Amino acid sequence: MLVVDDDAGLRDFIRANLEADGYVVREAGSADEGLAALDAEPPDLILLDVQMPKMDGWEMLRRVQERHGVDTIPVIMYSGKLDQAGEAESRGAQAFIGKPLDPSRLLAATKQLLRS
């Protein structure tokens, strides 16, 4: 799976929690890095921060869908702006998690999407 977030500390937190549950996690510090990683090796799941400089998570989601199709790679969006859950769904993300991230919610959403 691929975690895309400009906050290195949050990427570490997500990676540590997912790796502790047996997942292999790659990281990208920006949407541009995330798209490059995606082209190199498409992941089975993307965890994507909404708020990032230069290219935000919404734009990256749109580009992922353009390149790979909608629903081809499941995407979990997350943000401190909790009112964006509906927007995430309407734009084609499979899940939305509010910040601060709860490790149990993160793992539950990940397991649910990778099981289907």
C-alpha cells in the first residue's frame, strides 16, 4: 500500500501501525511523489491526505482515477476537516477518516477495503 502525506511524522505513524499488522507500506511525501510511486508499482491501496501543498489530495485522487480508472485502486482519504467525508465519497474515494487518526479505525478501513 502507499501512504501519501507531506507530514513525515504522520507517515511514520501510519506505516508503523500498518506494518505492525503485517502490511507492506511505501511512502510518498507529496502528491507528485505518490503519482511517481504509483506509476512505478501500483499499490493495492492508497492512503491519501487531503491537505497537501502544491497538489492536494483531491487532485491526486482525480489523476489516479484518470490513469487507472475509478475503483481500480481503493483510496482512503483523511483530513482534519471532518466535513469532507461526503466530498470524499462523491469524488470516488472508498473511505474517509478524520484526523487525528485513530489506529483502530485506520486498520478496520484498510482490512475492509483489501478484503473486497
